[in-house]
Amino acid sequence: MIHNLNMFERKFTNILACALLGIMLILAVASMWNDSVIMDESPHIAAGYSYLKYKDMRLNPEHPPLIKDIAALPLQFMDLKFPNDGKAWKENINDQWVLGSQFLYESGNNPDKIIFWGRIGPILIMLLLGFYIFKWTLEEFGDKTALMALTLYVFSPTILAHGRFVTTDIGATAGIFISIYYFVKFLRNKTPKFFILASLAFGFAILAKFSTFLLIPFLGLLALLYGYIQTDAPFKEKIWRSFKHGVMSVSIISAGFIFVVWPIYQWHTWNYPAERQKADTIFNLGSFGNRLFADPIIWMSDKPILRPFAQYGHGFLMVTQRATGGNTTYYLGEVSSAGWKSYFLIVYLIKEPLAKHIMILIAIYGFIKLFIANTKRRHEEPSMFTALIHWAKNNYHEVAMLGFIILYWLVTLRSNLNIGVRHIIPTFPFVYVLISAEINKWAILKNEIIDLSKFPFKAIGNVIGSYLKIFSRYALIAILLFWYAIATIFTFPYFLAYFNELIGGPKNGYRYVVDSNLDWGQDLKRLTQYVEKNKINKIGVEYFGGGSPRYYLGEKYDQWQSSKGPYHGYFAISATLLQNAHGKPAPGFIMKPEDTYSWLKDKKPITTIGHSIFVYRLD
């Protein structure tokens, strides 16, 4: 349902939305200024630059190219030197980390300039997603709900943290949200315009991150359900309509692959030698467990028409293999590579603002209350199931949003790759919209009225009581939104290190989780500033991230690690490495005694840089 606003209201709403996105832009750019290259950025930037420069996708095949391309586009207008004459490019297979470091720090380029301009594209994607959150919410729920959803998005510490980096999480989130938006539009309208837009949106979502592959079964289910519930016809006709809608979804998905994914991958493999592509594919998929998938991709990898699809499948299987294998992670005092079932639930609980959790509870309460009230008004409804079907038929946009949240969480909870709240970011925009929608519906519920029966005129008392109830609810919403925004602003510029009040904020985050929840190497430049300010001539460092301590610290840098024994003097270590060393090994996880930093266990740091690097003074 499109909510009609008069011209003044629409202009005012649009101005507020633009102002919110402007605030987001300022917060993103200002906070990234001193952030060093994080762990994944150096290979992504180098890979993206090589794609556009050489049309060769030998680097970083485990991520689709779109976000890397967008990040690298401004770099094509800079006079940069790329190390394509060495062993890392010519001989080694997917030597992306070495090439990334060489490109940024060892080729005579200005790394800070590359990083700054490389991050502009991802920031623009973040703003584009904000626009679509506002647009869809405005169309379905009206201006107040749209502005609330956009406010939740703009001041999300997690979105602000990851939206500034050359990584795929926000790009994938934007692709998923926009794809589902246009797919629902097509289901409702079935015009050529929305078929084309839905196909394009799906194709570009697939090019953002391999986890967006989940859209394929999800869009199919959406179409089947829509065809079934949107008619009161007999059962056989419902099945037939459902089947036809399923065929439509297959058509959109097929068009996305044929007219978007295939041409983009074709362009990216244009100068990638076929024999080299096949050799790389064999090497990377040689140990892949299920040969039913790996062998056909290897076979296709040197076939002219099929090479683009082979390269996509190559990357997809690589990331599937990594997700299954897990990653060394610290979690609640333990270290493991097998993962924990409770990981994402706990991380979501402590990494997202407490005000948001309260709003989610209010939204759930409001939805249940309104659903029951509406069901009671329809005396003809014979069952709760029928009531649910009736609700879904009239609120299919909410079905799509809620359905994706549930599906994505179910899949994520099964993953062994427990390295950050960022892996559930694709659900966030839908959560913001649904929170805002249900809270605004709850705010204007009038079935609970303050008892002012002692009023001279009971009817007037009831009206006043009703409006007092609405006013008090909106006041509560305003307080929660203010708390939500202030909690994020006070974390500036350390958005990646945000933790909520349940655990005492960012300063205690390292006790619970690390990696991309807290420490991705973003504070290396701030460590350099600390060293210079305190006139430190030598400092031992073990660093986790994508930056180069040697480049920033120069001769003051002394590379160190636990196995070398106790350090004397100033010593800095990333929180991820320290907690991975000090955590208790989970059953089956082997840790060498010499790698445990036992000589730091009774020491306290003299300072913490950006919540992610601990600095010690050791005698």
C-alpha cells in the first residue's frame, strides 16, 4: 500500500531522509580517516584493481567481483603501479595477500590515498541501501515508519562499522534487500518493467557475495506461496497458480544469471588464460569433498562459453569449503575452529544496541496484540491458520521480510564460520523495517484506554485517555531512538568495537569475542600516532590485520611473537591474537605451549589503542 502524502509532507519527509543519509555519510567518512587497512581489504583492493585493469580474475575468486570492482573504480584514474611482474602474480595460485601488501606498501604507491578512495564506493552502496530502506518502508507503511526505519539504519554501529570497508557484507545486504523489494513488486504487478528490474537486482545481488545464493530457494518459495494464498479458488487451481508463479521466479533467476552474471564474469575472465584458469581451479578444488560438484566445474573451466559459469562455481565451492571448515575463533574464554551453536545469538545480543533489543520486544508484543485484536473482529475466521493466511495475503511484504530473517538465521546458526556479527547483517534492514512498522502500529492502538471514568463526561475522558496513551507510547519510542543514536555517536570513531551496556561497552568486548567483532587491524595507524607522541624508539609488535607495521613504524618496528620469549620494553599485540593465545582450547583444538603468551598473563597493559591493540611496558 502506498501512503499518500501532500506535497509539503512529502518534501519535508524527503528532506529529513536526506539529512539522515547526510549524517551517515559524515560519520562514515570521518570515522574511517584514521582506520588502517583491515584484514580483508588489501586482497580485495588489489583484486578489484587487477580485474578492471587486466580483465583477469585469478585473485580472490572466493568472492564475486562486483563490490571489488566498485571499490577499485576510482583507482583506475590514479597513476598506480601494480606488481604483475613477480612470482606472486605469474606463478603462485591466488597469492592475494602477498599481492595486496605489495600493491599497497611495496610498489611506490600511496596506501592511504588508495584506501581512502577505495572505500568511497562501499560507502555509496551503504547510502543506496539506506535509500531503498526508506523507499520501501514509505511505500508500505508511511512517513513516520520510514523515517524511523532509516534512523535505525543510519545510527547502527554495525552498519557504520562495516559500511566503510572494502568488504562484501554491506554490498550483499544491499543486493538482497533490493532484490526482494523488486521481486515482491513483480509478484504484485507482473509487468515487463518489474520483471527486468527484479532480474537485474537479483543478478547484481549474486555478484556481491556468494551467500546471496540463498536468494534462489527463497525467491522460489516466495513465489509459490504468493500464488497459493492470493486466491480463494479451489485447491487444484491454487496449486496451478502456485506452479505458474514458481515458473516466473525461475525465469527471473535464469535471466539474472544469463544477462547479468554471465556477461560480468565473461568480462572478468577475458584475459585470464584458459589453461591458467583450469590449473587454478584444479588446485583450489582438488580437496573439495563432493566431486559431483567440483569435477563439472573443473571440466568447464577452459571451455569458452562455460568459463564464466565455471569461475563463479569455482569461487562458490571455495567459500562453501571454508564455511564448513570453520576458522580459529575466541568465544567466551574458549578457542576453537569448530564453532559454537550459541555464537551468533550471543554476539547479536551483546553487539547490537540494547535499545534495539527493547524495541524488538515491543514490536513483537505489538504485532501479537494487533493480530489477536484483528482476528477477534473477524468472527467468520474458523481457525488461527486461516487468520494467518488472511494476514499473509494482505501483508505479503512483511511475509517476505520476516521469511528472509528466519531462513537466514536458520542457515547461519548451522555455520562453523564464527568470526563476527557481520555474517548476519543481511537480516538487519528487514529487522529495522519490521521494528518500525510494528511499533508505529502499536503506538496508535486504542483498545487499551486509560480509565478516566471519573471525568464529568466519560466519552471525553476516554478520548483524552486514548490520546494520552498514544502520546506516552510515542514518548517511549523517542527516548529509545535517542538512546540508540547517542550510544552509537559516543562510540565514534570506534564503531567496529561497539558493544552494548550489557557487558559494559567497548572496553570489555575483548573478554567475549574478537576478530571482526572488535579487532580487524583497524587501529595500526593510531598505534603509530601513540608511538610518535610518546617518543618510543622501539616497540615489539604482533599485529592482526591488513596493514603493514613496517611501513608505518619503520625502524621502530620490531616483529615479535610468543615463541620468541618475553619481550623487554614496549610491546603491542592485537586483541585477536592475545585472546586466541590466552583462551582455553576447546575439546579437539590443539595449541602449542610456546604460542600461548604465558609471559603476558600476569601483566596489565599501560593503554589500549582503539579497544583493539594492547600496549605493555615490560621490564
